[in-house]
Amino acid sequence: MDMPPLAGKIAALSLGAVPVSYALNQVSTLSHPLGVALMSALILGLLFLAIYSLSHGEIYYDPLYAVFAVFAFTSVVDLLIALQEDGYLMGFMEFYTKEGDPYLRTSHGIFICYWDGIVHYLLYLAMAGAIRRRMRYRNLGLYWLGSFVMSILVFLPGNILGKYSSEIRPAFFLTIPYLLVPCVAGLSVFNQSRVPTCCNPNVVQEEQKRSLLQRPADLALVIYLILAGFFTLFRGLVVLDCPTDACFVYIYQYEPYLRDPVAYPKVQMLVYMFYVLPFYGLATYALMFPGCSWLPDWALVFAGAIGQAQFSHMGASTHLRTPFTYRVPEDAWTCFFICNLLYALGPHLLACRCLLWPSFFLRLPPSPPALHEKQH
């Protein structure tokens, strides 16, 4: 897959978030939650109009160009929030974290801001650059889609169900459009044409005739998926207060963050159990039986989703904003880090395997029927 160039125009426009954030932080009228919500909506509206006037051709070619441009701006804002909450900056987004989205000051909120401000930001620039150059960005879009959806599935319910549910402000409703974006963007990305694969039909037939034992890389992935599936189910049972001794020991001695009343870790484990666990089962089937052409796309989606989730979960489990009693104990840190890192890397290895060697997952065209001469 060729990496598209980054969009320089969008990068320059998104960096305008730095002076805008600093200026707004000095305005005393933004000390009211409703004022923060209205000003945020106004800025996003003006930003969209500026992007539309500067890049009319790109938006006409692909409307997602405007979405990526606006989200690149908000990604810079999120990075400023994360850096400020960790003490690296001062005087930029204090008004917003106090009166707009106070839950961004949690350890989970800080790390989703880091992910959005770095990983999503680079993806937005790459996808906008691809649109500008009329290049494909389907694979990048699928990875972003999974990451974006996962952050929403955990963050929004966590805000409503956790201990910060009483501090929901008007700015929270600005996230409602975020619920529509994955639907529209997902349809657009999935409808894009796939990168053509240069696989000889004979090579595909030979590859698909090989058993799982003749494909050691796939065998290793199947073993990983089975183990990861059990780990996913186990942690889901842990947050559901399973009374077994193993669950009790794990939640108190290895991942006490799962007990944090902010609710993000509990929601995260339930999302894993109800969405990721079925995918692991389907992916295991696809690695054993040829012709499952859906796996490369969905492997990318889940790689993005689990990458974002594990980054936020691992970071929040050890961050100073997490109360000491809920942080990972020092004697369990190595086990925690290795298990969660492997949990994050496995889906990425699966996605790489599907993209680099796709012949096993291709559907062969039906062979032409044999021609028989009719005897008269």
C-alpha cells in the first residue's frame, strides 16, 4: 500500500487551533458552560465555511475531505488538552476542561486526547492528502474508522454511567454529530474500490489447498486468537463481578483499574466481550477455511479499534490522575504490560498478514463448465 502525502493546507489550517485556543482561554465570558458550547459550535461552523471556500474542488470530489479537515483541527485541540492536563502547557484549554468537558481531565480522557492528537491527526492529514491527489485511502480509512468508533463506544457511555455523569454540560451534546460520522464515513470508505491484487489464480488455488498445519504463521495467529478470546471473556466476567477466586485475585492484584468508578474500564471490557470476542471467533474460522474475503477489511477495522482501546486503557491504568488504589501494582506491572501489549499487537499482525499475503482470502471465480459436443 502506497502511503499518500500529507495535506499541507489542512495541516496549516489545523495549527490555527493553537492561537484560537489561547485567545479563547483569555475570554472571561467563557466561564459559563452554555457559553463554551455556543462558542465551540460557532468556531466549528466558521471553520467548515473556511474549508469549503478554500477547498471546494476536493469537497466536491469527496465530501469526507471537509470532515477530515475539521477533525484535524479538533485533534490539535485534543493534543493541547492532553499536554495541558499533564502539565506541559498552560493557558490554552482550561476554560473547556472546566466548563465544557470536565471528563477529559480523567486519565482515560487524557489518553484518548493523546491518541486523537497524534494518531488520528496523522491519519486525517494522510487521508486528506490522498483525496487531494486523487489517491486511494481505503485501508487508512478502515483503520481510522475502527479507532474512531471504539473511542465513541467507550467514552460516551462512560461519561453517562460513571461518576462524572452529574457533570455533563451543554458542550457534551456537540458530540452527537460524532455519532453520525462513523455511519456516513463507514459507508463511504467501504464503498471505495479495493487495491487490486496481482495474484495468479494458480497460486491462489495452491495456497488455498494448504492445510492450517502447512501455514505456520496462520497457525500461530489461530492460537493467539483463541487465547485472546479467553482473555477477553475472562476480563468481561471480571467487570461483571464474577465471584470466582481467579476473578477476585485478578481485579485486586493485577488490574485494579477495572474497579475505578469512572466506568470507562468496565465499559471497555464489555465492548471487548460483546464485539471483539465474536470477531476473534470469526477470524479464527477465516484463517482455517479459504475464501473469506471479508477478513482483510474487518481485520483493519478491529486493529484500529483495539489499538486505540489498549493505548487508552494501558495509559489510564498507570497515570497519576488515576487514584493510587486503582493503579497497577508495581509487582504486577510486568505481567500487565506484556499481556495488554500482546493484546494490542495481535490484531495488527493479523491485519498485516491479510494485506501482505491476501491470496488465501480471495474468492476464486467459478470455473467455466465443460463443453460437450451434442451428438445428433
